Amino acid sequence: MPVEDLGFRRAAPALAAFAAVRLLGLTVLAVWGAVAGSSPHTLLSARWDSLWYARIAAEGYGYEIVLPGGDVHSNLAFFPLLPWLERVVSAATGLSHGSAGLVVSVLAGLAAAWGIFAVGDLLHGRRTGVFAVAVWAALPVGIVQSMAYSESLFTALAAWALYGALRGRWLTAGLLAAGAGLTRPVGAAVVAAVWVAVVLARRRGERSWRMAAGALLAPAGAAAYVLWVGARTGGGLLGYLEVQAGWGNGFDGGWAFAHFVGAKLASSAWPAGLGLIAGVVLVLWLYSACVRQRQPAPLLAYCGIVVALALCASGYFGSKPRLLLPAFPLMLVPAVALARWRTRRAALVVGAAALASAVYGAFWLNGSGPP
């Protein structure tokens, strides 16, 4: 269902739903912090990866930690767009870089919600677009959308790049894909989506210099950063992979994750192992439902790569739910179903999910949290 009106008035219900879910999450986190004696601001802006981003914003690249086993954690593993934006916001407002990251996250979260709505509205109508945003905001690890992390920024760039590709706005799609490539390694998924859209358009007989320019621009961000890291480390084209290997990250087809799940099943933590299996099955079922839903090929390519990289990469396994956050096309499956329900019933389901997400988010951040 093509929709041209992407003004604030049309997207307002989706943005309001997103804001309401996120405010609920922050309120529960604040109450939890008051009881537990923890600082919500610190949990959101000054722990885990947010510290690495803030250090890059403040000092640039070059910081690393050598672990007792000899592994090297280098800040070159973190792509530069978020710390660049943190530096700009900090300079303009006087905020610390971590707090500036929260400002970026709030704005990027709203942009991501708008982009997800735009894609849902384009494919299935306004009501589905609103529910897609609400479900995405209410994911169990949705609290990450409010942290000084790069997930919200990446999802915003990805969603709008995909929308641009679906509408044939090639320069916009290419530029946003390049931005996504400067944000996270999974920017390759956005590049692939743009290229798939270009190939399909050419098969339909479409030709233009904008199409060619968009296709060339799409990988420019990721390629520039990877080449720069290779030159800086002396590792050439493999330099960035060597940096990631220092963090224990790589692509092994899911072998390490399967071993991790197997170890859980063989221990007293077997319920956690069953939960992980159920989660993987759910994700794969949702993706198969996306295929049955006949989502456009660019969305399937993007979502498939995001899911594959999240599930089949080695590294810290607690990160996998967070790494799946950008796979927003999965949310179109429940969104289409919810859009067919009566509003009250659908709102109750989304509200219950949002409350569960808020409680889990507060528990998670006050515990192990996202690495």
C-alpha cells in the first residue's frame, strides 16, 4: 500500500507509542534504582560499551586493554559514527560524552520508530506500522534503545535506507546505508538490501545515474572504516578482523553458540538452555513467517543477514538478544496480526508486553546487563 505522506501527523501515533513504552521502561528503572541504590543514569550511559564509545568521543582511537591471557581489547572494534555524534552534542550542550550519547539515543530512537512505521505503513498500512513500532519498543531488551549504545542509531539509518530503497530513492538509500556502515559491522546487511533493490529495479528495466550512485555509495562508510583500521594496524584488509578476534568475535556458523547452549543443557542451568533454544526457534519461525508474508526481497535480505550474524557469530553470547534488535522486519509479523484485532485487545497485549519489558530491563541492567 504505497503511502507518500510521512509527515508528523501520520506518524504521531507510532511515535507516541514508542515514547510511552520507553518512558515506562525508564520509570520502572528509576523505581528499581531507588530501591536497589543504583543510578539509572550510570546504567544507561556509563557502563559496558557506552564507556568505550564515550572514551572514543573524548580521546579518539588508540586505547586498548591487554588481558591476562594475551587477548587485546582495542577500541578500534567500535565504529565511529556514534562517538562522532556524541562529540558534536557534547560540544554544543556542555554535557559529558556519556550523557550526550543518551541524547543521541533518544533522537535516534524516535527516528528509528518513524522509519519502522514508514516501512510498515508502506507495506501494510498505517495501523500495522503503529503496531510494528510498539512491538519493537516492547521487546525484552528494549531498554537498550534508551542506552548510549549504537542500536537505535543503526536501526534508524537501516529503516530509512530500506524505505528509500523500496521507494526507489537511490541516493537517500545509498547515503543512509553508508551511515549505517559507519555505525555497526552489521551495516553490511543494509548494503546488501540496497544492492538487492537495485538488481530488482534493473530487471524491471529501470536505469538512472542515481541508482548507480546509490549502489556505489552504500558500502562506502563500512569500507572506509575497515580500510582505515587496516592501515592503522598494519593488517591491511584483514586488520579489522584481527581487531575483532582480539575480542573473541568471529563468524563460525553458530558452532560456539551451539556449544554454549549444549553446556547449559548439560548443567544445572538447563532451563536457561531450553530458553535459548526456544528463543532461537522463535526467531527462525518469525523469519520464515516474513518469507510467507512475502515481504520485499530487500527486507528479507537485510533481516536474514542481521539474524545470521547475530546467531552464527562467536563472542559473548549474552549480546545476542541485543544484536537482534535491528531485525525490525521480524516485528511486521506480529504487527499484521495485532492490526486485525480490536484496538482494546491489541492495546492490552502490547501494554502487557511493555510492562514485562520494563521490569526485565530494570532487572537486566541491575544484573549482568548488555556487554
